[in-house]
Amino acid sequence: MFRDIVRIRVQSGDGGRGAVSFRREKFVPFGGPDGGDGGNGGSVWIVCDGDQHHLGDFRDNELFKAEHGVPGDGNKCYGRNGSDREITVPPGTLVFDVESGDEIADLERPGQRVKIVAGGHGGRGNARFATSKRQAPRYAQPGLPGAALSLRLELKLIAAVGLVGRPNAGKTTLLRTLTRSKGKVAPYPFTTISPNLGVLELGDYDRAVVADVPGLIEGAHRGEGLGLTFLRHIERTQALVVMVDAATLEGEPIDHYHEVCRELEAYEPELLERPRILVANKIDLEPDVDRLEALRAVAAAEGIDYAEVSAADDRGLDGVVDWVRGQSLGDAEVS
């Protein structure tokens, strides 16, 4: 199950207590204190894993605990440090402190590691407190407690290209055709209820990650439809493919294009400054020539690229692939 926001709890390990002990051996009078230190508690780390794509493996309020440090012992035996706990998340995960709302980490690259809470220090044994004036200390330090936090993990997909458009514009069909994605397609609105990812092979070992975002409707930036739930996933895309249904029976394709652009601008104005291509889909249904001419004209007026395709029967898709290749997106990492 695709999930992009989840709350979890983390707790680092307590430090082990120091030991109070005195050396007791035959023929060794006044052996003195020999209590060892306790081990440090384990820390909790969050690690970026390139093989993960969503947060669906987490349960709400799931607790992740690191191991406690082992207490010290006599004969200056130090306790073992507690094992750290690692939590793996997909690239693009933001980590927030639930209580303060502060951002703790932004994990973008596979292999990136962030220590979220450090383990408690182990207590010192009584051997540490021996001095010339205090030769038989009968006390040691307790280990310091670990820390606990409630975290909110928020995923923003990292993709080279974002597919945006109104419901049933054909975005998922295009993604399935260009990549090995298996997103659901059906003849009704909001078939896509969670983002889909696919890897577009560009040749010469180049590839680009493409994200299909659920359909945008008017008011999406205010949360209408599935707007705010998934608009965050296009924030990190490098380029946008704006798809319109050229054969729509609901209004005019050019109005749909302007509507999508308004929603993108209202959500994040900078999005429209990125490379963008207007793709007129479903030309296999022989849309009205005037509609296509209007779309060509608006693309020319805005200085953006334009393509006419049929995602259902692979018509015109080479132009879209060439456009993606031309954006120097082929070295984009697979998220």
C-alpha cells in the first residue's frame, strides 16, 4: 500500500550503570576499587534506502527502540554498548519532530544517514573515582537515560519528470506505455489514487524516473479532489509533462490546460518556471482540428514544447521521449 505520511516513535537506549566493586584476590591486600563503566545506549538512525519507494511498511505510532547499554562489572569490566537501531526510508523523505514541528532531516540520496536520537552515556564505575584522598569510593554513576521522540515522516517523491493533468487525461496509460509501471487505468475519474513511478529507458544506459500524479481539478491547491494529498510529489521533479485529453467531451482542452497551470502556480509558482511540455493525448479518437490548433498556439505563445500523442496505441511517443532526453534528465537517479 502506498503511503506518503506516517507517524512513528523512536527511543534510544539507556546507558548502562557503572559498577561498584573492589578487588578481592588472595595475597593482594587493599586491592582497591575495580568497578567498570557501563556501556553507552544505542542510537536511532534513519537511513535512505534507494530500493524503497513509499512508507507503506510503517504502522502508525510504531515504536523503534535501540538497545540499552550493558552495566559494568568488577575487575574493571566495561559493559557492552547497546546496538543502534536503523530505520530505512525511501529517497525524498522528510523527518519532522511532531511536538515542535521542526524539520530534523531531509533524506535525498541513497545511503544518506542521520542520527535522530543519541543513546544515553554509560555510567562510570567506582574505579574512576579513586584518588589519593578517596581510595575506596563506594559509589558509581547510573547510566544516562536515552531520548524519545515522536516523528512524522513525509515523502516527496524524487523523479526527473512529473506527469500532471486533469483526471482521465491518460497520464497512467502514458506511464505504462513508456515504462514498466503497472498503474491502474479505467474509464472513470480518479482512477489513480496514489502516485505511480516508472523508469524511462533513454538509451546509452541513461534513464529517468517518471512520476504520475493523481488528476488535478480546480481548487486542487486548496485540497479539492486529491490535490494537496499528492501535489507535494511534483515539488522535486525537474520537468513537467502537462497532459490534456484532446478528445474530451467535458469542456475544451485548452481550458483544461490553463486550469492545471493555475493550480500548479497557486500551489508553488516556481513550478511553471521549470521545463514543460504540453502533450495533447488521445489523437486516435480524431479530435477536432481547431482544438489541436488552439493547443499548438498556446504552447507557441508560452514558449514551451508541444506534442500530439496517443498513449493507447503508442502514436507520437518518440517525441515525448526525445524531449525528456533533451532536458539532460537521463542521469536522474532511480528513487
